[in-house]
Amino acid sequence: MTWLVLGFVAIGVLGMTLFYRERLIVRRLRGLVDTTRRWAAGDFSVRSPLAYHGGEFGRLGLAVNDMVE
């Protein structure tokens, strides 16, 4: 019985990890990729949405935006 409970807890933790990985990392990086693709197409009016977030992603967004200015 204890192993069954531990198995369900492990599956739940894994599911939450995958969900938050998508939400916190992958979505933000997709926004950065979209921005750089638009720059490659010649649209330099767009800016990285990451610049409005804190932490490392915010600093990355600011640095990428600085490259265009």
C-alpha cells in the first residue's frame, strides 16, 4: 500500500514539473524566438516580451532588445 501511494505521489510530482516547465520556460523562450524571427524578416519594431519579466529571463530580454536599438 505504501509503495502504491509513493508511486502516485511521484507521478503527480512529475506531472506538475512538466506543466510548470512548459509554463515558466518554454512559453517564454517561444516568445523570444518569435521576436527574433520577426527581426530576421525585417520587422525591427517588435521587442522581446521577456524584457518585462524579472530574473534571468528579464535580463535576457533586455539584452536582446538592446541589440536592435
